[in-house]
Amino acid sequence: MTAFDYERPTSLQEVFQLLDERGEEAHILAGGTDLAVGIRYGTIRPGMVIDLKQIPELASAIRHTDEGFTVGANTVMTDLEEDDRIREGLRGLVEAAEVVGSMQIRNRATLVGNLCNASPAADTPPMLMALDVSVLISGPLGSRRLSIDQFLVGYRETALQRDEVVTAVQIPNVGTRSGTAFLKLGVRRAMEISIVCVGARIDLAEDGTVESAGIGLGSVAPQTVRPTRAEEMLVGKRPDPDLLAAAGSSATEACSPIDDLRGSAEYRRAMVPVFVRRALSAALRRARSRR
């Protein structure tokens, strides 16, 4: 392990200045659960680590407004698990947070960090994609907002500029006839990188048809993907097992899986329709129970 500089700025302006001065050798620390592993095994060799914990604008907080929930950059997975408002309206997000590592990891790992890491196998991004979240970004030139589809641009790659940081994730309100669900397939039940993971959302209209739907897929492509055709085929129709199964089959079109130690590309492709159907079915049950 090589030595590096460590800074704990107290304002975003200090962060922007440090990022500008140190460039590619500067690495951000929020929870640090991925950064620490990378440093230990030598896959990450920072010249400087910038700790964001002392910045008020990035506080660990879950705020609710008329627009929805705003989750601050330092909010950890345990905060999501224990928030009654999230558990009530966004059960799928809780299910995704619950399977991120161990309890000790979830006490440190942040939702924003899990998103910014941009791993195709990360647990929360598929659910965030299904929820159509916005990513709030700040930099020396001001603030901007991107959809999650715009933010995740490739394998471990985001749309962040070198001198920008994500300040929060904004989750739109879900209605009283909405349901969410997250499912993960792994070799083990706990502390395992997924073979396939799926986030699903279904919003029902008053007549019981699907008003809108969201699906996010993980571990089946170089980045988290949204099977838009599968989403679109649900809208305006009365959901039944055959429709959900058809959407699951359609979702495979968005996938380009690989072979690795956890599973073959063929197995992943076979599991996508199964887990999409199951996740949509769970989301539909919850949507109907909230009516």
C-alpha cells in the first residue's frame, strides 16, 4: 500500500479546488467501502483521498417534499432500511439496500456511492433506474440534474466531470396505487455479487390497467440497463401472468451478459425473464394492496 494525502474539506468549494488541483489522482471518500478495498489490493492508487463527511450540503439525510424523496450523498444503506417512509412507499429500494454486503458494510456504504461506482453488478442502481431517479450534481460552474439513464454511461463510467460531485439522488413520489420490488439471484443468499438482479415498479390507473412501469437490470450488461420495450408493452394494459411473462421475455433484448465465475452468459439470459416476471408480480401485488 502506497502513501497518499488525506483531506477533510468542510465546503463544496474546497472539494472542487482539491479536485482541480490533483486531477485524476484525487479520489472521493463517502462510505469508502469500495475505495478501501481497491486501495488494499492495489487496484486503486490514490495520490489524495477527499473525505466528504464534514460537508453540510452532503449530510446523511432523507428529505421528503412535494417532488419526492431527496437522499443526501452521505446517506448510508442502513438509513434507507430504517426509514419508515421509505419502507412504506418504496419497499423495493429497501430490498435492494438490505442485500448490499454485511450489516457493517451497510452502516458505511452510501446510496450515492453505490451509484457512482457504476458497477454493472451493483444492487441499488437497477431499483433506482426502475424508479426514474434524478442525480443532482454540483461543480465549480454550478449545479445540474441528470436522469439516471444519462448518468450511467458505461462500464464503471458516469457522466460526472472530473471536478464534480453528486450531492443527492432525487426519487419521484410514487402514487397510492404503486408498488416496487427488487430481486437478486446469487450463488449465496448473503454478501454475494449478483448473477442477475432486477428492480421493478408498477403504477396502476384507477381502472386497474398499468399507468406506467419501470424496470432496471443488473449483472447482464456492461452497465445497468433499462429494457424500455418491456416497460412500454405493459402500459395501458390490464396486468395478468401472461403479460408479465411476455414483458420478462422482452427484457432479454436489452441484455448482453458475459461468462464469469458466478454464471454463464447463457444462464444469465435464461434467468432474466424469470426474475423480471417475479419482480413485476411482486410489485403488482403491492400496488394492488395499497389501493
